[in-house]
Amino acid sequence: MSEWLGAIGFGIGLLAFVLGVTSIIMGFMASATNGQGMQHKIEYGFFGVAGLVVCLLMGYALA
């Protein structure tokens, strides 16, 4: 059963990493120059960092 929990934890960590990096990349690609553009950059950055933190937590839990 431990192997299943490890595999599920790895999957969650990998998913969080991919979503985090994708959100950070999308934050850099936002091209609107008004206030909405800056709001989107901040939101994408927040979700990106949150995804990377979840990935690190899952890595720590698996170690």
C-alpha cells in the first residue's frame, strides 16, 4: 500500500510542478498594458509560486 501512496504523491507533486511553471510562464506572456494586465501577472505569479510550494511539500513528504 505504501507504494500506491508514493505513486499518488509523486503524481500530485508532478502535476503541481507543471501547473506552477506553466502559470509563471503565462504571467510573463501577458501583454496587456492596463491595470488588468498587471492584475493577471500577479495572479499567474501567485498560482505559479503556490504550485511550486505544493510540489516542494510533496517532495518533502515523499522523502
